[in-house]
Amino acid sequence: MIVEKPVPRQAVLVVNAQSRRGRALFRQAVEKLRAAGIELIAAHAIRNPDLLIPTMKEAVRNGAPMVIVGGGDGSLSCTVDEVVDRDCVFALLPLGTANSFARTLGIPLDLDGAIDAIRNGRRRRIDLGMIDDDYFANCAAMGLSPMIGEGIPPKLKRYFGRVGYLAWALYCLIRFRPFRLTVDDGHEKKTIWATEVRIANGSHHGGVELVEKADVDSGEIVVQAVTGRSSLRLIWDWSAKYWKLPARHAMVEEFHGRRLLVDARPRQRISIDGEVLARTPAVAAVAERAIEVVVPA
């Protein structure tokens, strides 16, 4: 019989103070975590995003049994690399706009609920996605998403949240053009027209459950393409999935595997959990059981 290890009671807290709610909730997070019985070895409010990864590296190197990261999907995705194959548990406080990774894991989006999940939750070993050699937590994307993520004014995102994202997305949609997508699984190569591509380790993207068959412990990566050349198909796909319509899968084609070569013409930028970090061609792969996270019991 395998005995499940308990969630550590000591941790380092690292909060991106530039995330939508990070600065406002940092002090509350410190107080509430301590009140929940979590001993904070150190607590960092990071105002310069360039310091997130060095701070995370230092915490893991110094032997922290758990690191709690507060921020949006970009903050979580850029820090998970540091706990891959390390004896350090990853916990999260969803303080961003979409909070897709938290939604995928079933973690409450309010501060009290997220802290309760850390206090009373359990450890779960999950997969990570990979774009070339870069790990990501939840979802990478090509098409409209990189246009939104790369150009959205920070104040629009900070003050208006998902409504701001929607307004900027409509603006980007006017300038958007479809592209030819090629996916090669090593046995078969297929080329189709696409308006958006999601490279998913988890089910949520942009705060919406878009890739229902993607799971963080499935052992495979899912490439989901919204097919065709009309931006109206993309609008329909997002709307149908948001409202859970019966025909919500009608506009997409999916490719599943452990390793998929993804290319596009013209070349496309790839956003990784909201941050534009790569370009096609790229290898999308899965890193099986790469990290331990804290999830609700």
C-alpha cells in the first residue's frame, strides 16, 4: 500500500506584485497562510518580473519543501521549470486574470479558498507541456492569443480583467489573418487551414474550458486547431465552448501524442501560458509526472 505524503507545512511564498491582484493581496496572503498553519521561511513580493525566476531558483536551491507562487498563468508557467524533478512541492495562489492553470486543477480562485486548498489539500504528481526545451504548465497557443498576449496594455488587463481581455481580443481580431498549420506525429503529417491552435497540457485557456480531452496526468499533449479561414469560426468556437453548447466541438480538429512537430505558414508566434516565448516550427511534447502540485482534497 502506497502511503501518500502530506502537504509540507513549511514554504517560501513568491508573489508577482505586477499580476492583477498580486500587489493588493500580498500582505493578506502572508497573514492568512500563517493563520492556516503554514510556516513561511521567506515571503517575497516581486515587483520586477525579471526577478521571479532567480527568486524561485534560490528558494529551491536552499531546500524549501514547498514554494507557493502567487500570480497569473505566466508567472506560474515560468517558475514551474525550477521544481521539475526536484524534491519541492509547487503550490499556487491564482492572482491573475484568466487563472487557467488553477481552473484546470480545480483550485478555488478566491484567496481564502486557495489557501484552504493548501492547508487541507493533497499532493498530486502531474505532467507538464513542453515547447522545444521550455516547460509550461497549462496551454500554449498560436494565432489570435499571441496577438492579445503580446500587445495588451497592462492597465487594461489590471483594471478591467477578463472584460479588458475581451475588448482587446475584438480589436486584434480585425487585424488577424488565418494560416496553414502542419502537424507531424512521426507517422503522419497533416496540413490544414487554421485560425487558432491550442497546445494543451490542461483543459483551460483564457479562463475557458476549450480542450476538454486534455488532462494534466494523461501522458500526452493535445494540439487543437480551430479549422477554416474565417474568423467567424473562431468567434463561434469560443462562444460555443464558453456556453457549453452541444456543437462546441464542430469547428476543431485535434491531434494527440507524446511528441508532435508543429509548423505554420506564415510562421507563427507561440504564446506559452500568456507570454509570447517561441515561434514555429516547434516541437510540442509532454514531460510525464514532472512536478508535484497541491490540489484540493
